[in-house]
Amino acid sequence: MAIKRDYYEILGVKKDAGSEDIKKAFRKMAFQCHPDHNHDDGAEDRFKEVNEAYEVLSNAEKRSAYDRFGHAGIDGFSGQDFEGFGFGGVGSIFEDFYEFFSGATSSTRRSPKRGSDIHSQVTITLEEATFGCQKDIDISRIENCTTCHGTRAKPGSQPTRCPDCNGNGRVQRVQQSLFGRFANIVTCPRCEGEGKTITELCPRCRGTGKEKHKRSISIEIPAGVNDGNEMRLSGQGNVGEKGGPAGNIFITITVLPHQLFKRDGANILYELPVNFAQAALGADLTVPTLHGEVKLKVPAGSQTGQVFQFKGKGIPYLNRNRHGDQLVRLLVVTPERLSKQQRQLFQELADSLSKDDKKGK
């Protein structure tokens, strides 16, 4: 456990020093050790030590207990708890100290601010996602006032120089602290840093410089987009502040499910139903794709789950000159109803297959 130094030694004062001497010593030591002023290793610890010494010696009750019993006399002191600078203990004295070191100026003129973004949504079909399409979206957007064009002033009127800052956009604030009087340069609260005030407000926007409009915007959706993809229209969102750029429009794309096809990335999945005869004997069939019908030769003896591939009949990869494939999966369908003749034929087939199985054994 570290041994604490004598508080009088830390501040460099005698034990009979008065409150003003202690205060002056603290100012000097705090200035030398403050981490914002002194970047040496251990400066922060020394500053906390100075802080602790002043907290005790500036308090009559704590100082009396310390003089009588040393550090043991203030351990568990029933008065205000000591927490140290930056941890909530010393209060306004150190707030003034912080402001003293933070410099003579603060923020001045308000800088341009980018406008906020707008979020919208558009729904398209799988075919539109495959080949691309054009869509119109309706949005509500904040724009510059059509009367004052964002100046906030009544047309024909002129803004006047702010009387509080004399057109500088900044005012000086003088404060009294433990360390004396100091000046802080801040943004003029009256004109908000613009240096001018508007005496005649625009009657249309009532001095806001903005108004809301409903707009219909045409967008080009590229081929290959997927459900959940997001498009960005740069600079078409809400207008900015103080000449800042406009925000963006973000459009989330929803692709509707298709009755025939399922999408797997750039590939298209399709289930082709065939009957027992077509699967057993083979067949020449027509298969639908997003690019038109294609011919498929089903070989004899095909089974459920067998997959055929059509190269390039899928969906294009986004922003690439390449297409996915269409995968056709056979699904052998069992008939639910049979005519008398069909039942007889199936029975004969079953008997024949049964005999072949016995012969094979």
C-alpha cells in the first residue's frame, strides 16, 4: 500500500499557512500538474494528489482533523466525501479550472449541415428483377421555400446586422472563477452565428426557409436485384441546413414470390411434374423459363429428384455480364384417380414387374 505524502508538503506551504496562501499554492501546483497542460508521465496522478491535498486543507473541519491525527484523522470523515477531480467531488471550483484550460474560445459560426435521408420501398416481380425495370416512387421531401428560396426573409426585404454581435456571429462572455476573470468567445445566441437577423419573415414558410413537397421520382432498377436490396439516390433527400448538401433517398426493394419459380441467388429452381409413363418410357417435354420455353428430353427410367440444368437461363448477376442457370427437378406424380381401364393396365404392369422381381431372385 502506497504511503501518502504530507498535504502541506504537496502544496509547498507551511502548517500555519492561511486559506489564501493555500488557495494560491493550489492554483500554482494545479496549473503545473494538470494533464491538459502537462503531458509528462505521472502528471495525472500528481494532479489528483494536489487536488486531494487542497480538498482537505481548504476545509476547516478536515484540516483540523488532519492536523491532529494525520491521514487517519480524515479516513471515513463524516463530512463531504472526497472523490477527486473528474470524479464528481470538488464541484464548481474545478469546473472553472477546466474552463480556464479549455481555451478562450468555443464554437463560433454554425457550420453547414447535411440534410436528412428519406427511406422508401418499391415492390417488383421476379421478371422485373431479372430484366430490370423503371418504377415511379412517391415521396414527401423537405425543400427550400419556393418563395424565399431558403433565405427565410420576405422577398424584397434585407436582413440587418445583428445588434448583439455586430455582424461577427460571435460574442464575448466574461466569467469570474477561482482563477480570476477570463473571456470565452461563443456563438451569438441571437443570430446563431450568422451575423445577421431577419426583420421581415417570409410569409409562405414563416421564416423557416423550408417547406414540404410531395414528389414522384422515376428510378431505374437494374437487372439482377434481389429481395431486400437497397438503392441509393444521392442528393435527392431532404435539403441541408446552412447551405449543406441534401440527404439521400434509400429505396428497399421487395421482390414478389413467383407461382412457378423459386430463386436461389442467380439460379432459378423449377419442379417439373411428370407421370409414371413419362418417367418410365422417357418423353420430350416443354419447360417454361424466365427467358421463354425450352425443350427437355426426359430419358427413360428417370426418377423423382433428378435435376436437369439449363445454362444461362437464370437471373443475371448484379452489375455483371453473366447469368445464373435454371435447374429443373423432376417430380413423378402419382395419379389420385384411375379409370377402370387404367387400373387394369396398372394391375397388369404390377403383376409383370412382380414376376420379373421373382425371376431376378
